[in-house]
Amino acid sequence: MKISYWSLVFSLLLCLFASGSLSIDNFHQAFPIIEPDPGHTKLRLSSDGLEAIRRIMTPIAAVAVIGPYRSGKSFLLNQLLSLSCYEGFGVGHMRDTKTKGIWVWGTPVELDVNGVNTSVFYLDTEGFESIGKSNVYDDRIFALATVLSSVLIYNLPETIREADISRLSFAVELAEEFYGRVKGQDFAFEPAKLLWLIQRDFLEGKSVQEMVHEALQHVPNNDGDKNIDQVNQIRESLAIMGGNSTAFSLPQPHLQRTKLCDMKDDQLDPVYVKRRQQLKELVASIIRPKIVQGKLLNGQDFVAFLEQILEALNKGEIPSTGSLVEVFNKGILERCLKRYSETMLNLTLPLTAQSLRDAHERSRGDAMKSFDEQHFGRNHAKRSFMQLEEEIDKAYKNVILANDYQSAKLCEALYVRCEDEMDQLQVLRLPSMAKFNAGLLQCNQSFEQECVGPSKEKYEQRMMKMLGKSKSQFIKDYNQRLFNWLVTFSLVMVVVGRFIIKFILIEMGAWILFIFLETYTRMFWSAESLYYNPVWHFTVATWETLVYSPILDLDRWAVPIGFVLLILVIYWRCYCKRKHGHWLLPLHSNSKGGPSRPRSD
């Protein structure tokens, strides 16, 4: 019993998995791809139907049938697919609509279209004007069918009404936006072939082509009625789709319409059977693979295209061509904006305002040109153009702020560096006007060359004030520091002449210089007149020549040179003189005498 129980469970699970795999593998049935939401106002995707389309790897074409509810759309599709009502699309004989949303036949018809193996899907749409729905919902269904299909069959009973023409306003607007460019060049996606299919019980009178031509004639409007003007605009705009429009009549297959699903071809009207075959051939002759921006769509691409359209239609309360254009242009807009941003980010900031503006104009021109070459639509694309311009302007403002920041940062660093250099020149060990002026000139030139951008003018003013103050301060301290150095120099030369070289003239000259600086100058030269005295000018010129030149900077090398000279003097005093047998340095004599003192006679 236990074994049989587990065997039963295993068998049930196996059956469940098998049935599930059959339902997944069996695509020879109708699947919903678009379903209405509970409020019957917006649309949503259905996974089963999308899976039926997504698996196709070859180029895809779609034949969609639209029209009023209870007009025989599902039956017509089954006839085109050579399917009975019981195996094809569901056909209802009640007064309410049978099809909800949009359905697809899971097994495509394989056709060779101009050498391209094409998988043709047939789409059944929910009928217009049924009870319990809004016009917005019907417009969404119509919009989806118009954009998705390669052949759009407008199924009409008996004749063409004014409402049927008005409903084409959306298709006309799409034609103007997406297909109204130069023929064969730069279209967003190839327009659907519009097939007016009129099913009627009588064949006498005008042909369906004449009926369509008459229905699209301009209506006189002597009173200036706005509604008539709008209808006439639709009629005029339908001329755009004139090359894609075909009219075809199809008689009723049998008088007993409720029994059509149970009838064989030999029970149907022979004229209907003949015209049905002609209709099949006509659809096969005008069908083309779906192309979007020059690319043939396979199953994956077609589903992505469908998701894009549905997002646009559900975006607003009322579906419009403008909303479709916006969604299609969204990705292109983002790519063009990214292209502009990447170009601007590659700039080496900071730049001058004019250079930055030139770079902005070049990058903006490239982005707008790229958008113009790729964008969808003509009239409603203006909004996308304006949006792209606004986004570019925002990005440009950010670049301007970044340029201002980098310019201020660079100029501030240069200013601080020059300020530090001026501070260092203020405290030179050996003050030199020539060295100060050379440093000031070098600092000013480097600032002029390296400081760029909008902050340059502001920092130039700060730089001029700082350099002016530094130079005034240096000149103010220069004479006093130079005077102190000369006093120090005279004392040093006294020591050198007295104790090192022992040359009396050097010592006397040094004493004279010291006495002159400390007495005469203080008695007869004021601090102000010192700078204008010719003797002082000569002294300054001599000092500048000795202290600083392009070859030798004594302020930098004074200590090393002094140290080397000291070593040489000590060497000369101690070693060289001892080598010749006597000392020049003073020796302490022994007054008490010593054992080495020579005897006197």
C-alpha cells in the first residue's frame, strides 16, 4: 500500500509537469499580449503572448484587424489563417465583445518577403464603441495596432461612416510625425499598409475604392464650423497615407451568421470563398517586415518596441502622438546629452570664458546634429529639441561653476605662491634691489601665464596691490638694512686687517669707513636724503654689482664662500708659513726664560 501510494503521487506530479510543458510548448493557440486593467482605462502586458513572440529569431511582421465590436474581426482572422472557430481566435455570438485587449496567434505564418524569411503574426483587437469602456481605452487599442502592425486592416460593416474617418486622426498624425520625411530616407519606422475592408451584403453600385475616395473628399464649410474644419484636416492629411491605402470589398459568407463556425467552405457563398482567397493574396503581397530606425525587428526587439509604446500610451490620460514621440526620443535625448557631457568633461579646466563658450557651442552643435539625425517625429519633436536644449543649458551651467571653481583655485594658489616669494625676498640676508625686482617680475609673469579663467581679473587686482605693497616695504627697509651691512662690513674688515692679514692700511681704511658711517652720515644725511645722495647711489650700485648678478647670487652663496675663504686663510696662515720655517701668528714669549734660553757671555 505504501509503495502504491508513493507511485500514485509520483504519477500525479509527472502528469502535472507534462501538462505544464505541453501548455508552454503548444503555441498553436491564441494568446493575449495586451490586457485591460480592472478599470478598463489603461493597458498592461500579458506574459504568455509575449513569450510566443519573444521566441522568434527571424524578422517579424504583424497583421492587425481593427474595427467596431461585433463586426466579425476574429472570424476574419480565422479565415485568413485557415482555422476553424474552435481552434483559432474565439468568436462570440453574443451582443457583448468577445476579445479583450489584443490577442496574437501563437504560431506565425512564414513568408518569403523580397528574399527575407519573415514570421507574420496576426493580431486580434478589442472592438470599438462597446459598452462599459471609455473612448480613451479605444484610442489606446487603436494606437497600439497602428504602430505595431505592418498591415492594418480596418474592418467596416456595410459602409464608411464619418466616425470611421475621424478615428483615423491618430494614424494620420503618426503618419505626419513618423513617415512624413523624404520618402525612403530617415524615417522612424515604416508605416503600416492601411487596408479598408468593407463587408457588405450587396455588390451593386459604387466600388469600395470609389466609396473610400468619396468619403475622403473635402467637405464644404461656408459657415466656418470648427468641427468640419477638423474633419477636413484629417481628410487632407490622409493623403500622406495615400500610397499605403488599399480598398477591398468582401461579401457576407452566408446569411445565417450565427452558424458560420459550423460551416465548411462548400457551404459558404462561392463568391465569398473566391474573394477571401484574393484577400489572402493581397495581404501577402503588401506585407513587409517591421523596421524601426532601419533595423529589422525580431521577437525580442518587437516585445521591447511594444513595451516602449505601451509606456507612452499609459503615460497620460489621453494617448497622443506627442507622448509617443517623447518616449521614442527619450533614449536618443539621453545619448545626445551624454555625448555633450562627456565632451565637456574631457576639457582641461580652467579655461577662459571665451574658450569655454566656444567648446560649449561645438559640443552643443554636435549633440543637436546627432539628435536631428536620429529623432522621431517632426512637429512634436520640437518639444524634445527644447528639452535637450534645456538639459544642455543645465549641464553647461554646471561646467561654468566647475570652471569658476578651478580658476579660483588655481589663481589663489599662484597668488599665495607669489605672496610667499615676496615675503622671502623681504628677509634676504644680503638685501638686493635687483634680486627683488627679478623675483617680482618672474612672479608677475608666471601669474599672467598660468592664471586663466574668469577669476583672473579679480586676482590680478589683488596681485597688483600685493606686489605694490611688497615693493614699497622692501624699498623702505632697503636703505637701512644696506647701511647696517656697511657698518658691519667695516667692523669685520677692522678685525681682518688687525688680526688676520695684519695689514695696517686695511685696518685704517675700515676704521675710517666705520667712523664716517657712524658720525658724518648721522650728522649731515637724513634718512630721506640718503636715498637721493650721489655718493649713496654709487655705494648702492657697487653693492648691487657685488651682491647679485645673473651669474652669482651672493645672498645664496655668501656663507659657503665665506667658509671656504676662512679655510684658505687659516691654511695659508698656519700651514704655508710653517712650511717656510717661521710663524706669522703672534707667539707668547716666556719672560722668565727657560732651559732652552741661550747663555750670554
